[in-house]
Amino acid sequence: MDDLEMVYDEAYNENIEIINMHFSETKKAACVCNRTNNILLDKAHITSSAEEKEKLGREVMHIKTGNLFYIQGNKYLLPSYKKSLEVRTKHAYIRKTLPPDKLQQAIDAHCLSIGEIAEYFDHTPEFVKETFEYYEGVGLEFVWPEQDWL
């Protein structure tokens, strides 16, 4: 079973319904929670299985962590509060999906660029870059092999 199938299984086990539909010109996935937990996923605008896994995985993480925001009537959240929920969810998803030991495993397997690591784990380069930035921000360092320069 690949990682994308695991994300779909996780959603199923959490009783999260995934609805494939076009809903926005700018977003590819969104979590909609009311009486049931739904994720809207616009597969027509998702370009790879890696991107689908990441979009869906983050939305599942919103539900699992409770980092949800509600817009009721004409009351809107402060942008800073909404952003903090997005950041907390992203960090939780990073810690779950690519923990430091897995990243070190890829480095030890001689994946020495963002692109190689992304390919190794079937993630997008943008996600891998965000992952390294997050771990760097919390003070983690990775052991890179010595390079022989001529």
C-alpha cells in the first residue's frame, strides 16, 4: 500500500468523507466540518500523487488536531488566527509524515538535494523544503556526507 492509499484509509477510519469537486479557483483542497467531517478535493487541479497526498494529508490533520476554524454568518476570523491554525496543522503534518529520522535515512541513502529527497519519499519539492525549514527553525541539524571537491 502506498502513502496516498494510507491517507485515504486514514480518512476513512476517521469517518471523513472526501468529495471530489471544483470549488475554488485558488485552492485545491479544503476541510469542511459541520455535522460530518468532509474534505473537498479538486482532483482536476492536482498535478501529481505527491501533491494529492500532501493536500489531503494536511486536511485530515486539520480534523485530527482540531485546528479548525469556523465562519458563521458574516463574522470572519482574524487573518493572524487563521494563519496560526494553518501553521500548527502544517507542522503536525510535517512531524507525522517526515520525522527527522526518515529525512536522515534519505540523506544516508545519498539523496543530497531537495529534489532527490522529494522523489525518494514521493513528496513535492516545496513540501520537502518546508520540512527542512521547519526543522532548522526548531534547531535540528542533519548529518550530510562529506563531499569530495576537485
